[in-house]
Amino acid sequence: MTEGLDRRQFLGQTALGAAGMTVLHSAVARAADDEPRKVVIGVMGMSRGRSLATSFAKQPGVEVRYVCDTDSGRVETGASAVEQTGAPRPKVTGDFNDILNDAEVDALVCAAPNHWHAPATIIACAHNKHVYVEKPCCHNPYEGELMIQAARKHNRAVQMGSQRRSSPTVQKAIELLKAGEIGRVYAASAHHAANRGSIGTGKPAEVPENLDYELWQGPAPRTPYVDNRIHYNWHWLWHWGNGELGNNGVHSIDLCRWGLGVDYPIKVTSSGGRYAFQDDQQTPDTHTVAFEFPDRKMITWEGRSCNGHKDDFVTFFGENGSIVIKDDGAIVVYNKTDAVVLEEPGNRGDIEHIEDFLTAIRTNQPLKLNAEIEEGHKSTLLCHLGNISQRTGRTLNCNPENGHIIGDESAMKHWKREYEPGWEPQV
């Protein structure tokens, strides 16, 4: 504990410190007349992207010039959603190259399916665009490494959409951990629960007229259209998605890694499967992964996609107590006897995360991001390693310097995917 401060003073000052950093960073980006420099963006993918487009449109000094989707109906809906915020109606397009070829566009917001995240980001950086890319930042580990290279080569701000890193209360919890509030922190557990139904058994079908399936597939090798995959169930097929671990696990695992102060694991073990239904889903609906790190630290993640009973989002375990971060950003601090010593409501940091990205652009500080792409890659990599362990049925031993799998060539074959000819990402 800090000398000269009682416990309540310490907790209060920690809160001010975490929130104050965000406020100061935002203030730097304002001009003398308090008018922020205009930032022009285009948003790709009108599922999660529709929410992002409207949130960006509400920010001072932001123009959402384009909304993009390979589904003509969804892109029109996205444009209308932006217009309903009071902003001008954006241009609609089915091809993200229209965004990249506009010299006045500052940034691409990529919320397309996972197999698009890294290729679109790498191409956008080459077009001198900053990128806000949704989680997981990439479809496979190889792509994450290329994304870092692209951001560095072109000096671009690349932010992953792990928005809780920008939540003031989450930042406060991390500060408490680092200040020794619960002593040495040696473990963290994360959970995700949902009530997803069966995806059924798909049938070959004609591509809907409103969908550009060729461009939707983009970097992925071509497969015939099947009627139960688009627009969401691709998450549960390895060809495009990363299962619940990549879809939602990345949020909580990112916080675990941040709070423990760890980067790459030394051992990864996965268990689980498709237990609730028998259908086309390839990824587990019941899944537990354990990650071991140097210095006697570990993370466990448990996902149940088809049973909504919820456990705490993230719990940190230390020598002198525990700290819980809830899904909504609220925090609870427990002492060694498991008594509550602090409880505070919070938020997920959605708007603060967007503000952080805009500030990095306006101040020309591409590395000054709460979820800069190198951090995003490290957290996403844990999800990939968990999935690789699951798919191979083996414990993975990893290099703590870069996360690469040691002594298992067949497992390392999952490090990179095959690409449609002409689509392999290059930096």
C-alpha cells in the first residue's frame, strides 16, 4: 500500500489516475478553439459495423463518408442508420476499395467477417489509412504478425475493437492490480455464456441476388454457397471463423493478459467439443482452455455457447484477495477473507475506445492507443492457440518470445491458412 495514504484515499486516487489519462489524451487532440480536426472514415461490414458507424457519426468532427457491405440490403440499412443520427447520408458501396481509393478518407473501420480483418487492414495501411479493426484482429496467427509489420511500415494507427481497454473502471481495476492491491497476482479466469441454438444442416443453394458472394469470400479459397452460413454462422466454421473463443473469448482473455502483465504463453491446453447439438458447426460450443505463462502465472477460459448461465466475466486471483471485472465494466474488489472492499459500476468503454482512436489520428501518435495492434495480436494469438490445441487434440508448448509452437510441425500448419490465388496478404 502507498505510504502516507489510507486505503480509501489510495483507491480514489487510482480511479482519478486511470480516468485522467483518458481525459488528458483526448484534450491534446483538440484545437485551440476546441474544434477537433475533421476525420473522414469508411465503415466495412454492416453487422457490428452499423453500430460502429452510428457511434463514429456522433463524434465531433467525424464524417462517415462510406458504408460498405457485400449485401446491398444491409448497406442501405447501414446508410439509413447513420442518417438517423443527424449526420449526412453516407455513400453506399459493395467494394471496400472505393473507401481506400478516396484520398480524403483518413481511416477504415473493418467489421467484416474474420477472414477479412487482416487482409483489409494490411491493404488499408498500404493506402495510408488508419484502421479500427474488430476482434479478433485476424483469422490466423500469421496474419497478426503481418498486421504489426504493416502498421509499422506505414506508420498507421491500428486499433483492435477490444473496447474494455478504454473503460475508466476497467483501467482502474488494472491500476489496482499493478499497485499491489491484492498482492502478487498469479491467475485469472474468464467466462462466456450464451443461449445459441443449432445452425442445422445447410443445403447448397443459389446465391441471393442481394449478395456479392465472390467479394464476400475475398481472401478465402472458394467454396459453394450453402444456405445456413451467411450472415452469422460462418463464425462456427474454421474456413472463415474462429469459434466462440475468437468471437467473444478474445475480450475477456485480453483483460486477463493485461492484468497479469503477460505476453506469450509457454503451454496451452484445450478441452471441449460440439456437445449441445449435432449439426454443421465445427467449432466447440463447450470449451475450456488453460494458458500457462512464465513466472508461475496462468489464464483459464471457459465458454458455453448453448447454456446461458453466467459466471463472472473476469476474475483475478492474488495472494491477498481477488478483483472481478464484470461484462458491463463494473468492478468488485475482495480482500483475503473474500469480503467486498470496493464495488463500482462501470461501462464497456465503447465510446471511449472510439475517442482514443480518433485522438491517435489527430495527434499523429499511432502507437498511443489503448488496444494497439501489437497488443491486439498477442491477445488474439491466445485464442488461435487455444483453437489449434483443440483441433489437434494436443497440448502445445510455445516459445515465450513470440508464441510460436515448439516441436509440433503439424500444429504449426494451422499458423497460416491457404488463400484464394491473388489474395495472399503482403506487406
